[in-house]
Amino acid sequence: MTDFRVMLVDDETEFLETLVKRLKKRKLDVVSASSGKEALGILRETPLDVIVLDVKMPDMDGIETLREIKRIRPSVQANHSSPSD
């Protein structure tokens, strides 16, 4: 259905798995990572078009991950989100 691939990055694995399942049911091509470092590894090996990042993650936060994503692949669209708490 889509000609683009999305990666979701979030350290809350239950939330991540649920969101991936829901998007795949809608026929989206989705991959996931549970850390910034894992996301960068996937990015180096997999063509991606859109990346949605959690801001608050241990080790490498979403902002730091976003900077590295833009360095590696400037054309990838990446957005970060933070909980409204």
C-alpha cells in the first residue's frame, strides 16, 4: 500500500509493540527500535523515509539521536515527541 518505510523509536517496549501492530494492520511498512543506538544501526542498514522518536530515552535521548540521524541521512524526515506529563 505504501511506498515509504517508517521507523518508530521508543524505549517503552509495550507501547512500541502496540503501535507497530496497529500501523502494520493499516498496511504501513513499519520497523521499530527500542533505543537511539539501535535506531542508528537500523538506519545504516535499512532504507527509511520517516522516523518518529521518543525524546526521553536512556543513554541516547531523542534529540541526540535526531542529530545523528540527520548527519547520517539528511533526507530522512524525523520527528520527536515527548509525553505531555
